[in-house]
Amino acid sequence: MAAEVLTPLTTTNFAQLTANGVVTGSSYALVAVGFGMIIHIAHRFHIAYAAIYALMAFLAAQIQTTYGWPFVPALIVATVIGVIIAVGSERLVYSPLVRRVGDRDRALFPVFVASLGLSTAIEALINIIWPNPVTTTFGVSAIKLGPVHMTSLTVTSVITTWVAILLVAAVIRWTKLGRMIRAVRVNPSLSVDFGIKPSSMYMIVFAIGTSLGGIGAVFLAAQSAPESDMGENLVLYAITAAFIAGAASSPWVIGVLALAMGLIQSWSTFFISSTWSSFVIFAILLIFVMTKAIRAVNWGRLARGRPKYGSGLVKPAEPALAQPSPEPSAQESQQRESGVGQ
Amino acid sequence: MGGVVLSACSSGSKSGSGGSGGSTGTTKTDTKAGGTLTAAEKQTLLEMAGPSNKSFTGKGLTWKIGGAFPFSGPYQYYETIEADGLRLAAQHIPQLGGPTIDLNLQDFGSNSGVDTQKAVDASLNFHDAGNGISISGIQGALGALIPGAEKYKILNLDAGAGVGTFAGKDYYWAMRANYPMNNVTVALDYIKKTQPSARKAVVVYNSGAAYAPVLNACVAATKAAGFTVTGTTTQPIGTTDWSDAYTSIQSQNPDVILLVINGNDCAYFLKQFATSGLKQPVFTFSYSAPQQKLAGAGFEDIYVVQEDFLPATPTNEWQKIFTKYYRQEYKDQPAGPSSPFNISANYYNVGFVLWELASRVLANKGKLTDGTALQSALEDNPTFPSIFAGSGTTPAKITFDKTSHGLASCPLAVMQIKSEKPKLMAVANAQGSSGAGPLKMM
Amino acid sequence: MLETVSYIDQILIYLVFGLAANLILGYTGVLQAAPAAFGAFGGYAVVYLTSTHHWPWILAVIVGVAMALVAGFLIGLPALYLSSLWVLLLTLAVGLVIDSILSGVQTFGGDNGLQQSSSLDLFGFQLNEPTQVLPLAAVVAVIVLAVCWRIGESPYGRVLRGIRADDSAVYALGKNVYTYKLSMFVVTAGLSGLGGALLATLTNVASPTEFNYTASVEIIAIVIIGGVGNPFGTVIGSAIVVLLVPFFQDVIQVTPQTAANIQLIGYGLVLALVVLFRPSGALPEGFTISSVRSALSRRLSSGKQAKTPPISEGAAERRRARQAARNLERVGDPAPQGVVLDVRDVSKAFGGIKAVNELSMQLQGGKITALIGANGAGKTTVFNLLTGALSLDGGEVYLNGQNISGLRPDQIANLGMVRTFQDVRLFHGMTVLDNVLMGVPDQAGEHLVPLFVRIGKTRAREREAQAIARRWLEFVGLEDFADVRVEALGYGQQKLVSLARILATDARVLLLDEPASGIDYQFLDEMLDVISQLRDEGRTVCIVEHNLDVVGRLADHVYFMEVGKVTAEGNITDLTSDERLAEVYFGGGS
């Protein structure tokens, strides 16, 4: 069998792996918050997020090497291009699809498939444009905090990450824009009555979500280099964090969950081979959804004819939805379709 | 299938792609591409690497050769590195009076590993195209080419890796030292000479079931050399963030780090290494211009043990010719003193090995499309001239192992990277599965 | 040659995968995001068992398929209780976990996978070359195509399409949606296992990349591009997806190295564009050779299609026809006397808000009872509770003396109580006749075993069911619209179809949720006439209605509901003359 040796669990190692986990977890957090906003608020299963993420990293690296721009302006320009592509796919692909299907929840799968198509195409395009690796430059210096080794780059990226996430959380929590975004999340058709245009809100959500990704991508690429598939696992981790957190949760909750996943991954190397590090996250997702599924099973109903009180076939709504609802049936159909955030 | 003939373009078209010519599908050699060899160069090449039996050169014949490389996906730059060496050989051999070489290049993708279906289809394509031989990369496309090679009796030569876990598979041969075990042994010999106090080594490699056999072999080679293995540090292939690995190494507190990982992984490890707090000497076995570009100063002072080939200071005439034409032809590849890289040279070398095999088969009145005849021609005398090491117009030799189908003997060098340039420190000959000949300090 | 044959093999093998995925994704509308993952059971079983343990090929395949079936069952069992988004997530996670396990476990060779090292044969027929696999793959693909086509075109397929359109409406008609979903989930898993076994037989390799996320995306692409819910479309989808590779590689000789990536771009864009501009895929649902032929023959025989008469015409004739139809109707049980439905203290709360609070009411046999109240009083919730669409928090419901509390909607429907929906909930994408057929009980063709074993009985029962459905369409005056898709009908007509649909169930207790709301004036009489005839037949009817005029004309007894409770009962005149109630009713709404 493999002679893989695990890292022994000592205080120093624990401190270092915790720091590593915070760094990795922070890069997960940006994607989780960005992708999570898009899935939870706009209800778009925007899997092409991964490809656009990689594209932004490549663009930033290319701008730095070709034009010799500094890190930050390159990041901004790359992110702007990424945002244009993301908002463009919402405008030109997802939103027309939802309009045709007539309901954003029923359109979930068509949007998912269209997004898969976009994702495949963008990734292949990246491979055509950049057949060779592109390097980035970032003056990195070592930083030692007690027994823990970090670098100026990772410290900067962690700080930037959490500033960005808390900023987004604050905007959503306390600003007018945030209230509008929340209204659209809960009920887009109702929000129209309050003069909110869901389509504009969705585009703003795509822009914010993609920008977060841009920051993450460019920092991540600075640690190593951009790769066309660099976003794929991150988006899968993001799905895990976003859904465990639930639709109604604040961005920082999703972020903290993603951070926890980075920590769990890092700590898991004390116990199991790093081969299983992505498995750990997928298993968490599987166990979470499976538990939810098993809880949803009404075992009494499964056995024919045995009456039992409990969860019904129509899920109760989250309180936000159950507020004064003029039409009982509208309320019910909301419950039936949403399923999110229970 | 296949059938339409493309001519390779000589202008080094800037299509954003690394290679100069040949899409997937057959590529007929354009003698003008690859540059026209001078009379003196032809003389040198024929002398150093031409077929041993000058009466059978295959002149006038067209020889169809299969090639399987990752044309798409994240590892597609390997296609450039590898296939370009082969292409150059295919362009030079006819100029030297050899057969016209028809390269039938097929993609096996590299999204999340290797696209098995594409690799399998590639071997069927070779069969259909009447290829008796095929050249491949990424270890027989991680094994998916091997059943086809066996079934259709297509000799498959992989010049990018050792035989790895596929040792002894019929029709599957790998033209590198028993990589990386031989390289590890040479590295340890060098450490014993230069840093006698160093006794403890850590082996850094890919995690996962597929890589465990190689990892174990490296550990065994390290122990055999009299070192204590403090442990292993493993990360999945494709890892970009190596901080957890540094923690693992730190906790083992070894005297030296044997960095067995390849390609980008190795570059990323070294890029982040400088700020990791680790101070131990690192020996790596994978060094190339793209990696140098990725890791930049991360390679400073790192030791590299690989084929004895320094393009900046060629030791023999064959290397000079190869380097000259490779740089001329593939301008859009990462350049620098470390370009072209040993793998590209090895694929160039493969072309001449093939020519020798062809000559032997023709001498036996065999057919070039007969993989079995080609394999027995190889087994008859498994020693061939090597582009690596050697001096002047005298090439060194490589010898295949008839049991494992990897190289039993091959020239290796210990280099240290100084200011992004490799500096030759010592040479040795890899021998057997994990042994090495005496180390010659430079 | 061999490569060409291999491409044909691949088209056939991916056809098996695609057909399987189409059953669950296309027909049933369950978002199974990892159809390739179940193929790993078959693929790895074949290579591992034949190479390492020298099992015969067929045994290895059987074991592989069996494992896929078991895995499908174990995952589907809880998963199908979830809403579609969560099913998508769960299957995605299952695919990723299977992929990680394959890559991580030594026995499975990790990323290298397993290489076939022994010769394969099936009863002496070698299976080592693409040419040798071809007949096998063709036979399997044709059988699977026939099976899927049979399922799709049968009453069973009709139920699946109904589930896709609106699963709670299917439940309400007495069909156990969950069993259908689970059956299809398991069948899909098993067929995918078979596809995986064939794939590994063809490639001689079982590796994670054959069964990973990317492979699943390809299979989903096959279903979408070919046509959701059309097995013949899947043939086209499979051919397109498989042949994209050689097309870009060998036909369009694009510039160096970009070939492989251009192919991926092409494939990605095709996928996105199909979803966007041709959601029905290459061959839309219902587009089969026979449908084309019958459409052609119709056109040839009649010159042009018979124009469907506008519904407003000929109401009198229809009434007479209905009378006649009623006389033909099987003589039901005599109108039951006394209490048919007894509701005792039922309660339901949503997140602290008591929508129904210890409500009691009774339906008298052969009478029309109305439930009225202001918007938000909880009337529809009562229907949801009575029919089992929502579970009770407390209280009991007795139907004909039997305690039905806690039963599933389909069980309650089968005990003889069905409901219509306020928002109609017809099965879109299906014809009027198919909608009504969904209500007809005891259809042999709605179960998998008789569908394939008792073909004659299935056919005979389908003819009977069609006759029943047409009779009820006649009853509501929509027989001329039998072959029209429901979404083409007006709202009033749709309400009549939904009525015909529940009448077809032959249930004796009917709960009608706002039968008259939103209907044109011209249909109102028709609707009221139909409902009162139902009472005359001896059925027990309960209506939720806002239009007090309608209530007055129909109802024998009226319950008045306020915030989850019945606060008054009696006849409509008594209730409307109560000032307080009038205030609640009219004042509360605005």
C-alpha cells in the first residue's frame, strides 16, 4: 500500500495547517459568496462561473505581463471584463430562457444546461488563447507569526477577501440596494409592485458575484498561475457552502462556511491522505443533502396506509413567504417550487 | 479515417498555438519546414544518429507513424513540448536520406486527467491508418493506449516518462530512465558526496492510488541509498497551493527534499517554496523553460537531476543542431537558456531510434507497418545513440530493459539552477531499475 | 475502419446512456445530474471481475447492472422526496463522490483506471474488437430503444409526462408519483450501468474519466440536443455529440492544435443554443414516425384539418349530449345517505401562523356543500389537508367512516375523494384527451410489469380508458378538442377539462376549488349545469367559491370560514343576511 505519511498532530502543525486552511478557505469563500448570491438571489445555476473565474485570472496575468501593469489595475480590468461576460450571459442567455419557461424555478435545469455549454466553450477558448502557462508577478515576502509561516501575498488575499465579503454583506444588510436585492430573492413578482425591477437586480447580483470571483481568481493565480480548470472544484465547493448555509443566509455566513470547509480540508490531512481532500467536501455535500432527504421521507407514508403526522408533501414555507399572502394557492405554489432554504 | 494531408507550415504561424505544424490527423512532412540542414550538419547527424546499416535507410518510402498527445485541456502544453521534438525529427530524417515520415497525430485531451475514450480511439486510429508504431506522452495516456497497443500489435514508445506502473506490458516501451527512481538515486549519490552530514530525506509526490507504486519505489530507492526517509508528503496531481505540503515537510524536519512531482505542480511548489520558511536543499527531477517561467526565482539554487542536456551549453554536435533548429522553428514557445527542454530533445531522439528500427526491419525484409517486427528489432539490440551527454560527435548510449521496457541505462546529470540557468554539477549513468553508475563531479 | 466502427459503437452505447437519462430527465422531469456515474458500476465490474477474477463477461455485466440498480434504489429512495433543485444537488454530489472514490482507491487503479487484460466473450462470440462489439451494442441499443419507446408512448409514459408537468396534480388523481419517480430513477441507474459495461467492453479500460462529471454533461447534452422526451431524438443527440470529435478533427481541418479545443467550443455553444432557441431539441416530444404518418394521412384524407368549433356554439346540443352520456354512465352506487366526509378538529400551521385551526365540517352524501370565506381564510388549505397534499398537524378526517388522516393524496383519491385546483393545473404539453386519461383509474398500462408482460390486456384497457375519457369530455362538451394541447384552450375550457379529469377517476366525493372563478359569463351556466348534474348522479360535492351567486345556485349547505375556523354554517341566505359575516366577507378582502 501507499507509503503516504500523514502530518503528525502537534501544536505547531495544527497552527500552521489552520493558517493554511484559512488561506484556502478564504479563496473558497469568495467563490462561495459570489456563486451563492447568483444561485440564491437570481436562482441561476450559473455553473459557467468557474470558466469566467479562470478567464479573469488569465486576463489579469496577461495584462500584467504584456503591459507591465501593476497588480491592482490589472485585477480591476480583468474583473470588469469578467463582469461584462457574466452579465451578458444573464442578459442574453439565462434571462430569455427563464422568460420562455415562465418561472425561474422551472427554468433551473435549462439554465444549468445552457451554463454548462457556456462553461465548456469558455474553457476551450482559454486553452486556445493561452496554450502556454502565463505568469504573474507579485512581490512576495515571507511573514512569520509565531510558529506560523505565511506570505505577504496570502495575508493580503485573506484580508482583501474578508473586507470584500463583509462589504457585500453590509450592502445587502443595510443599504437600499440591499433591501431591493433581498426583496427580489424572496419574491421577484411581488417586488415589482414596489417598483423594483428584478432583471436589474439580477444583473447587479451577477456583477457583484463575478467581481468577488475576480478578486479570488487573481489572487489565487498570483500564488501559482492561472489554469483553465482552476474554478471547477471551487464552484463545486461553493455549491456545498451555499446550500448548507441556505438561501436566506447572509453572504458572511456562506463565507464562513466555505472558510470552515477550507479548514476541514486542511485539518483532514492529519488523518487521511490528501487524495481525499476534495472527496471530504463532496462527502459533506452528499451527507448534508442525503440527511435532508432522509428527514423529508415520511416513513409512515411510505408504508402504505399507516397514518402519521409529520412533514407533508407540500413543504411549509419559510416565514418570509408565509407573511400576509392574499392568495393561499400562490403561497402554496411558492412552497411547492422553492424548496430552497429549508 | 484520416486521409487528408496537411502540409506543415514553415513560417512558424502565430496561431496562438505552440506547434508549427500538423493538426490532429495525418501530417505529411514538408522537407522545407524544420529548416534545411547544411551538408555538414547532415554529415554529423548521420554519423551520430543515423542508421547503423547504411544500406537500409528507407529512402523513398513513406512511413506512417502514430502520435498521441494532449491537444486540449489544461496539459495541452505538453503536446507542444513533446510533439514538437518529434515533428522536428520527422522533418530532418527525410533530409538525411531517410523515409518520408507521415505523422498521424491524435488528441487524448487532458481535462480532469486523460480522456480515456479519446486515447482508445487514438489507438484504433493508428490501427486503421496502418501505423505499426506510435509515439505517446503522459505515460501511455495513463494506460488507455496500452490495451490497443497490445491488441493491434502497435509498438508504442513513450518518451515522456518511465514505464511506471505499466512495466513489462507487451508493445509498450518508455524511453526514459526508470523515472524517477534512477534520478532519485543519482541525487542521493550527489548528496552523499557534497553534503555528507545529510542523512534524512523526505519524498514529495502525488497522492492517490495511481501514484502509490512510484512513491513506494522512490522511498525504497532512498532507503537503499542509506538514507532515512523521514516520511512522504503527498498532494493530488494538479495542486496549486502547496502550503499544507510545507507544513508536512516542516514537521518531518528532513535534511533534503526529494521533489518528485512534475510539470506545473513542481513549478508551483518552488514558486511558493521561497516564502515557506523551509531551508533544506531541494532536488527536483523535472525542469523546463515553461516551469522556469512559472516559478521564476523559485528555482534559484534548486538542484535538478534529469537527462544530461543543457541547451545553453550543448556538449555534443547533435544537441547543437537540435537546439538550433528547435529554437528557429518554435519561436512562440517559452524561450530562455533552458529551452528547448530535455523532453523535447528526447522526442527528437525518438525519431532517430525509429529510423534505426526501420533500417533493421527493412534489412530483415520486414514491413514498417508491422509492429511485431519493429518490437523484435528493438529487442534484438536495445542500445541506441542518445542525444544526451556525449561529446563532440560521439554520442552517449541508451539501453532499453527487455523486461521492464523502460531504459536500463541512460545518461543523467545533476544541475543547479543559478539565475534561471542550469549549471552542470555532476553526471552519472542511470542503471537498472533504481541504480546509477559512478557519479562524476564536474 | 476500426475507428469508424468504434464511433458507431460509441453512438450506440451513448444512446443507451442517453435513453436512460431521457427516461428520468426527459419524461419524468427529475433532474438527475450524474447519469454517467452509475455507468461506473457496470464499467468497473466488467474490467475488474473479468481481468482480476476471470469471471465470464456476462456475469460481470449482470453484477455491474445489479449494483447500479441497488445504488439507484438506495439513493433514489430518500432523494425523490426532495424538490428538483435538491435532487440536482444530490445527484451531483453522488457523481462527484463516486468519481473521487474511483480516483482514490487502489483496487480501482486510481486515475489510471483498470486495463482489460483478458479476452472477452459472450457465449463464444468474441468481444475484443469494435467490430465484435458492434452487433452486441446494436442489439442492446435497439432493445433499450424499444423499451424506452414503449414506456414513453404508453399510459405509463403519459403518467411520467404528467409528473413532469405537475406532480402534485398527478398525486391528486390517485397515482403514486413517488413510486413512478423511484422506478424510473432505478431503471435509469440500471440502464446506465449496462451502458457503462458496454463502454468498458469497447475501450478495454475502466477509468474515472469515462464516468465523471464531464461524461455526465455529455449525456445530458445528448438528451437535450436530441429532444427531451423523444427516444428517437436521443439517437440523433448521441450521433451529434459522438461525431463532433471526428467532425472537427477529420472533416473540418481547422488549424493546428485548435481542432480539439474548437470541437469543445462547438459542443458547448451547440448545447447553449439548443436550450435557448430550440428547447424541444432535434426531435420534439411526440414527434415520431407514426405521428408524422398519421398527420400526413389526416391531411391527405381531409384536405385540411377539421376546424374545431368554438365552444360557445351549440351549448344546447351539448346539454342534450350530456344528458345522453349520463344515461350511458354506469349506474353508480345510490346516493349515500348521511355524512360521507367527516372532518374533526383539523389544524395546520405554517411557521407559527395557524392557517387552519381546529376546523370541523361534514359533507352530506349526494349534496353540494360550499366553503366560503374571505381571501386568506384558509379554504384551499382545507382542501389540501383533506386530500393529503398537506399533512395534518392535528385532528382527523373520516371518509365513509374510514380514518384517512395521514394518507397520501393518491391513497385518498383511490378511496374516492378527488379535488380540482384553483389554478387548474392541467398537464401542459399534453392533449386534452391525455389530460382526462390521466384520471381514469386501474390502467394496466400504467404499471411496468403488465406494460411489457400483458401487452394485449394493456391495449384493451387503454381502449376502454380512451372511451371513458372521451365520454367525460363529451359530458363537459369538449369532445371536439380531444387532440388539442390543453394550453391552447381558454381558461373556462381548461376548467372544464380539469373537471372531466377528476370525473374520469370515478370518485364519488369531489372537492372543487373555485370552479366558477375566472370563467367567462357564457361558460358559467354550463359549469353550474355540469356540477348540479353531478349531484343529481349521487355524487357528493364540496366547492370553495367566492361568487356568492354561484354558491346560492348550487349549494345545499354552506360553511363560513374565518382565519382557519368555521364560524358559521347554514344556507346562503342565512349567512349573507348576517351583517357581521358580510362585513368580514366583503370588508376583509379589500
